[in-house]
Amino acid sequence: MLSSMGLAFLTFFQRAVTTALWCNLLVFSLKFGVWLSTSSHVMLAEVVHSVADFANQVLLAYGLSSSRRAPDALHPYGYSKERFVWSLISAVGIFCLGSGATIVHGFQNLWTSQPPEHILYAALVIGGSFVIEGASLIVAIQAVKKGAAAEGMKVRDYIWRGHDPTSVAVMTEDGAAVTGLAIAGASLIAVNTTGNAIYDPIGSIIVGNLLGLVAIFLIQRNRHALIGRAIDDHDMEKVLHFLKNDPVVDSLYDCKSEVIGPGFFRFKAEIDFNGVRVVQNYINRTGRVEWARQFREAAKGKDDTALLKIMSNYGEEVVTALGSEVDRLEKEIQELVPGIRHVDIEAHNPTGPPP
């Protein structure tokens, strides 16, 4: 099951992806129609841009849906990272289809293009598309702001280091779409003003480079998410400070963390326990007087049978007490940082080989 933070992430991002999906479909229809009537290279670049964006939103929506699946025997930590896979595929699609094809087409027509026809139609479509894409961008920005607030981060930091690149992908794609429309409009204005058709394919090349930069940024974001990154330093410091100040903990070794999905994490540590404090806590809970009485009675026996039996029982209870301390630490860590879903604490052997 997803945590409340994880569900909040899905709600924010699903809305942004769905809005972008329908906006891109509408904008594609408008751009395709005006490209058929104008034969403008920069408008063809915008058509390809919208096709890439629409396909990418479909991939992101599928990734969000797939990541909801509950953990199973094959994937005990769940499927949350699957959205990173589809987001990465989306970014590669932007780079190849959106950027590569657009740049190649622009260079192919750099010296052979003719001034596009019906520029007024293109201007109207660019203006309408700008409004539609702008509305989608606003929704995406709101999702990013909510995601940043949920993680306690500034928006700028969240864009670069947030736990889920999905909403960032939607925002950057929408931002690139708005910027691309502005570039297309400027290219057509330049063609109409100067009569020189070269500004049309130049606009196509600029739009392609813009998409390439967006794709590279998103590829890097998803690469880090898939490789596995540690939780934020602030949360890690909170956990380590708590453990170092707990009476049953003498030393910490090999402390690690990993983001396993948007808003939830894994944490592991090896602990050199204070055996004296563990035993004292156990005796205080179970009754010091009763254990002392049992040991005295066993020591009165003619042989060691009774004493060995009580010592075995006592040793078993101490092991159980250590397990109880581990359970307590794990529970308090999860309360301290609610996003930590899995805690693995192991007892460290100070006389054994280093980990």
C-alpha cells in the first residue's frame, strides 16, 4: 500500500499529466491543420513537438498507473520506481523524435525553403496554442509546488533533487512547448517582415535544440532516480542523531538509505548495542527481584542442571529483549521520518571482521 505522502504525490502528478495529455491532443490538432495549409517548417517542428509531447504524456500516465501496484513476492518493495522507467523512456522520446527529427528537418530545408502561405492562420493557431499550453503549464507548476511543499523543499531544489521527476517532466515539457510557440511566432514574424524564408527552418532548428536540452535534463533526473539515491541530508541527520543518542546504542556502522519511490524510503544500519543497558531495560520490565530469586534457588542445587537451565532461559529472554529494542528503534525511526517505510537494523559484532 502507498503512504499518504505517496498518494498525495500521485494525486498531484496524475492531474498534471492528464491535463497535459488533453491539451497536447488539442494543440496537435490545431498545429497539424495549420501546417497543412501553410507548409511552414517551423509549424512542422511544432507538430512533431506536439506528437512527441502527447506520446510522452501517455507514457507518463502509464507509468503512474503501473506504479500503484502492490508489492509482491517478485518485487517486495513495490513498483514505485516503474514510473521512473517510463519517464526515462519519455525523455529519450523527446530527444529522438522531438529534438532529432526537428533539427534534421530544419537543416534539410535551410537553403531551399519558400515563404509559408497563410501566415495569419498560423499566427492564430500559435496564439490559441499558447493559451492552451500556458494553462497546462500553470497546472504543472502547481503540482511541482505541492510536491516541493510535501517534501519540505524549495521549488528550485525540488526541480533538481525532488524524489519524483514526473511532475517536473510535465512542467519542463509544457514550458518548452510555450517557449517553442514563442519561437515559432517570432520566426513567422521575421519571415513576414523581411520576406526571407530562411527564418522558418532556423526557427525549426532552435525549437529542436530547446527540446534536446529539456530531454537531457529529464534523462539525468530519471537516471539518478533509477540508480538509487540517498534520502535528503536533513532526514538522514535526524535519524542518525536519534540513534546516536539512544541509550542502548554504543556505535553505528554502515548506515545507508535509498529512495524507493516518491515520498518513501529504505534505511539500514548496523548497531553495536550496549548490552548492559539492554539487560537493565529487560530486568526493569520483567522484575529484578524475581530473576534474582530464581538464580539463588538454582545455585542451591547439588549439580549445575538447574543453574544451566535458568541461565539458558535467561539467555533466551535477553535475545528476545534485544529484538524488542530493535523493534522499538525501527518504530521510532518511522515516526521520526514518516516516509521511511522499511527499516533494517542489524546487530554489529565489534570483534568480527569489518562490514
